[in-house]
Amino acid sequence: MNLVQLETIIRQAGGRAFALDYAEALLAKVNRVANHQVPANYLTQFSRSGNEGDLRGRLLEINLINCFAESKVPLTYEVKQGNTSGDIDLLWGLGGINVYIEVKLLRVAQEIRSSFDAQLVASGISAGHVGDEIYDVMRLQYTLIDKATTRKFQYPPLANNINLIAIDVSELQLGTVDAADCILATLGSEQVSNYFSHFCARSEVLGLFEIESTLEQSYWAHLINRKIASSPHPRDYIHGVIFLFRDPKESAALSYSLRACIAWNTNLINKDLATQINTNFHKIVPFYTG
């Protein structure tokens, strides 16, 4: 791909002048990714990005794959588990372990936020309270539940399969989200207090990977269970969540560096294996330090 072709793709998806400022840096990544054993139609799909959301979602994947390409770590793309109907974005082989990664950009465009707000109100939260930043944690959990679909992830998981969701949270809470918010959403208040401070904990929040809820968390547990409905609970087949942070985080920045932290589901994965994957992953994507 050349620069003119890339700028055309950006423009047709609604990119303006500031976005075009990143085209040259992005071009190097696109071409590096194109040479990293991606499917033959990969760039064709990218070139057909019809709107800003579609473009930015594909670019998150490209920026992430670029980290693997720069580290010369091979990937397999658009893979199936067993007889599931959907494809998982990436498969990373690590010493006999199959690490499956589904990638998601969490946007806060007004129409996206309005959709989440409507879901929360439908769940029984008053419209006056939906604006509270604590419900951004619920929005994050709802997004993880949506991405953890058993149309893609096999349930129950096979012994050598590790299922991860990589989600870009850079825009959550108007760009002020941090690792404590991510741990709160997945592991809950007790672990937030252990890793960070009790000031970061919210005792009414039930982490997505937590099994038992307190009386104070019962309403939060109700909202999660209502969202999951009759489907299997993600804590029973998702091994962890990779939280991605962009730099720069502006939505118009199409080429960026990534940092990450991983929240592990200790119901499914032991400490030694989690540490092994953590260590190798952070050689590819640096650890997020806030």
C-alpha cells in the first residue's frame, strides 16, 4: 500500500486533517502488518472501512499486530475454536499453549454511550444515575460480556486454550480511566484494595470474574446476570482481559503506541501459567504504569 491509497481510505471513512497527519507513520505499520502472514484479503477488508468506527476498530487491530510483527512473533488470524460459528481475531502460540485474543475498541461516541445508557435504564437504573462514572464500569462489563460470546469462544474451554479479550479503554471516563478501574470491573473491590488502595474500591461493584457477591453487591450481581441471561457466564471460559491504553489517546490519532495490563481470572488459570503469558506478552506490548 502507498500513502495516497492510505489517505483515500482515511478520507472515505470520515477522517479529517488531523487524522491525515498520522498517515505516514500508519503506512509503515500497515505494510509491516501486511507482511506478517495476515490473510490475503486482510488489507482489502481494511480498505473498505466505511465509517470512523469501523476504521478505528480495524486500526486498533493493526496497531496491536504491529507490536507482534516488530517483535517477530507469529500470529494466526481469524481462527475458529471447535465447532463455533464465529472467528476469533488472533491466535498466539506460546510453548504448546494456544492464546486466543479477541480485540475490541471501546468508544464513547455519543450514539454508543446512548445505547449503553438505554441498556442500563432498561435494567432498572434511573436515568438520573446513569451519568455517574461508576456506571462506566458497568458499561465496560457489558462490553466484555458481549465480546465473550460463545459463538466464538468454546464453552467449556479446552485444556490448552487460553481465551483473552483485548479491549482498548483509553476513551472511558473521558480518558481518565486507569488500571484500578479495570481491576475493579474484572476482579472487584477487594483486589483493587490489595493492588492499589481502598480509596479506589467501590464496595457495591461485583467484578466480572468474582463468584460470590455480598448483600451490598446483590443489585450489581442482578444487573450482570440480567445481561448474561441464559448464556454461560464469561468467568467460566474467559481466562483474562488485556486492557489496552493508547498514546496518544485522541480519537483522531490513527497510529499510536500501546501499553497494557492483564486481569487474570484465577477461577480458570493458575498463577504460574498466568505469569508465563504475562512475561512473554509484555515483551511485545509494554506494561501500563499509569
